[in-house]
Amino acid sequence: MLALGTLAHVKQMSRSPFEVTIALVVPIVQATLAVYLFRAGHEQHRLLQAAVGAGLMGVWSSVLFGSGGAIQNQRWQGTLEMIMLAPRRPVLVILPITVATGLTGTYALLATLAWGRILYGIRLDFVHPFAFVVAAVVCIVALGMFGLLLASTFVLMRNANALTNTLEYPIWLVSGMLVPITALPAWTGPIAAVLPTTWGARALREATTGGPVWPSVAVCLGISVLCLVFGSISLTYVERRARAAATLALA
Amino acid sequence: MKTLRLMTVGGVLAYRALFNWTRPAIFVGTLLVGPLFQLLFFAYLGRQLQVADDRFYIVGNAVLTATLAGVFGGTLAVGNERRYGTLGHVLLSPRSRTAVFLGRALPYAGNGLLIAVVTLSVSAALLGLRLPAAAIPGLLLAMAVGSLACAFFGLTLGALGLRFRDVWVISNVAVALLLLLTGVNVPSAALPGWMVDVGRFLPVTHAASAARDLAAGRGLAAAAPALGWEALVGLGYAILAAVLLKVFETESRRTASLETI
């Protein structure tokens, strides 16, 4: 059911010109910016890292706006009640949507890597190519589970899509997708440590440039499972609350 | 005088009616906190790569944050009329639609200025940037001109909403391109010549340059040429928006596609 649901939502999102254009064009623009910045900073040897970082930023944007928009879209289409009335746990219905947003986010990662290779001649010399693929898959699934946690809170908010605008840059910044965490104030460390995006970005960076990939992958997976558990509990709670208050479609 | 009243009062009414973020918390989160983190992201990236100093990023990005209200506001000003089914009523008005729509841009320019001022103040306090007191009026002027240019740029994109179904793609891509092409985050010297040339015809580029001159204590005289160019760019987009709105309105009436979403 999860696989079929995810496939259905991936197909649906992939047919949206808006989703596909945003997933492809915006990350490429950001990656271009990153390349010129890294070049200006005489860090040409880190261009692949910049391309991967920009791609991951695109994945996060896709999950963030997808998770916020998924609920809102169902609400606008009038299908949110039907989804919540399905004789399944809410998590089984919503998780495919959020995982699908992560999967469509891979367009961003693939686009920035292809763009870097074709336009700027960035060699795709990953130190651990196999680990990179595994880390990318884990990262996407983890972000999908994190998206579930976000989506469960968005059920109660009418303007969830507006809140998503606030969360894009903070996660990019704190997770170290382009800016190393060491360059940030020390107080951001504990916040970064509990975000799956931090460990996902770290795993991808270590697979790209070298380093212990698997511990980061394991922590990323562990946190994402916690997100799944909390997201599931939260979704059940807010669904019951929204039913009791009769605000599911209006929240 | 009547036209001026139509532009200002009509613009404010439309702003209040079409503005989606009606709750203060969401207004603050989306339009004040979000841009602040955008600035911090690039300031820390710039610090880490040692491309330029904090002043370069703080002042440039503060001016750039006005694009959020300007570009998306301009798009909303036209797009939401269509979405809510009220576009036909606006276009049936016996008053000048050019004045109606140009007036729509004014509140968003004010909104953009508010965002820029707040972002500059908070980020300067957070990152420890000291600005000369004498530069404040000039900085306000630079941010105001930049915000107005952004709003007319947004209205130009919004005008495309009369012709194209999904104008949000255009506005999202435009905002991303402004990050790259205006020289706010990458110094012009590090960008290819064609990108710099394109950037000269975009809002923010000249306003950010003027603001940096002012923040460096070079005075209004030094910043005046860049401010003049920014005003010209804004005027250019106002004219372009008016022409596009007129052309697309005529075309939409001809093909009966006004309310097509």
C-alpha cells in the first residue's frame, strides 16, 4: 500500500509543470550561484560538494513545500476528508505523499549533478560512489519521514503553505548543506544534531569527499524513524482533534 | 487627482483583500523571519568562503529581501483576482485599468521597504555591523527605490498571469534568478559578463550597489547615479507592466479566456 501510494503520488507530482519546473530550475540557479561563490572564494576543489549541497537544498524544498502543500492541496480539492476517512491509519495515507515529495526532490539532485558535469565540467568523482547512492536513498526516505512530522502539524493550520516559506533557509543553514556547521554560532549545534537533514547532508558530503559515511547514515535513519513514530502519533492526535472540532476541511 | 486616489486607495483595498497572510504570526514568519534567514545564510556562506565582508552581504541582501513582497505581491495582485473569480469585475471597471493595476504595486513596495528595513536592522544587530548614522536616510531612499522597482517588476510578472496559466513558476524562478544575477551574493567581478549585463536590467542591482556605497560612508552624491539607474529600471518595468496588461487584457477578452485557470 505504501509503495503503490508513493508511486501514485510521484506520478501525480511529476505531471505538474509547477512541481517539475521548480524542482529542476530553482536548484540549478542555486547551484550556479554556489559554483560562482565557491570559485570566487578559490574553493574550486569543492565544486562537486557545492553541486551536491545545492541538490540537497532542492530535495528539502521539495519535501517542505510538498508536505505543506500536500495537505493544503487535498483540502482545496475537497479530498482531505476522504483520505482521513479511509479505513487505514492516517500515517499510511499521508506517508506516501511525503515520501513522494522526497522522491520528486531527487530531480533536483540529479539536475544539479548533470548541470555541473555538462556546463562546468565538474567531474563526478565520488570517493565512495556506492555509499553516495545508499546515503542519497536514505536521505530521501528520511526527509519523507521528517515531512510526515511536518505534515501532521500542517493539518491543523489553514496557512501551512505560508509557514513553509519560513522554514526553508533555516534548515539549509543549520543543516550544513552549503555552509559548514562549524561556521555557525555554537548554539545552533544542538538544533542541527536533532535534524535528519544535518546527518543526511553529512552522509552525502562524506560519500563525496571522503569520511565515515555509515555512522551518519545510521544516525539519519534513526532520527527519521523517530520522526515517523512521532509523526504517526501526532497525525492520529490532530486527526481526532480536527474531527472532534469539525475543522478538518476548515482548519 | 482622481487617478492618484484610485491608485492609492484602490491599491490599499486590493492589498487588504488579496493578501493571503492575514495572521500577524504568519506575516512575521513569512515576510520578516524568512528573509532574515536568507540573509544569514548568505552572510555565513560569504564569511566561510571569504568572498566579501559582512557589509557586502548584509546591505545587499537587505535590499534584495524586498523582492519577496514585490515579486510575489505583484503576481498576487493579478493572479489572485483570477483565482477568486473577480478579475472580470476589475476589467469591467470604467476607470483606467492601467491606474488600477499600477496602484496595486504601491502597497507591496511599502511592504518590501518594511521587510528591507527590518532585515537590515536585525541582521546588523545580530552580526555586529555598524552603519554610519549619516547614511541612514540615504539607505532608506535606496531601499525605497529598490522596493518600488521590485513591485513594478512583480507587476510585470503578474501581467503574464493574464496570458499564462501558471504564473507561479515564473515568479519563483524570477526570485531565484534575482539571487544570482543582481550581484547581491556573488560580486559582479566573479560573474560572467553576460550575467552582469542581464543584472543591469533587473531591479535591486543598482539599489544594492547604491546602498553599499552609502553604508561605506561614501555619501549620497556617490550613490546618486546608481539610484537614478534603479529608478529608471523601475520606471521601465512600470511601463512594460502597463503595456502587457493592456495587450493581454485585450487578448483575453478576444479569446474569452479571462477566468481560465
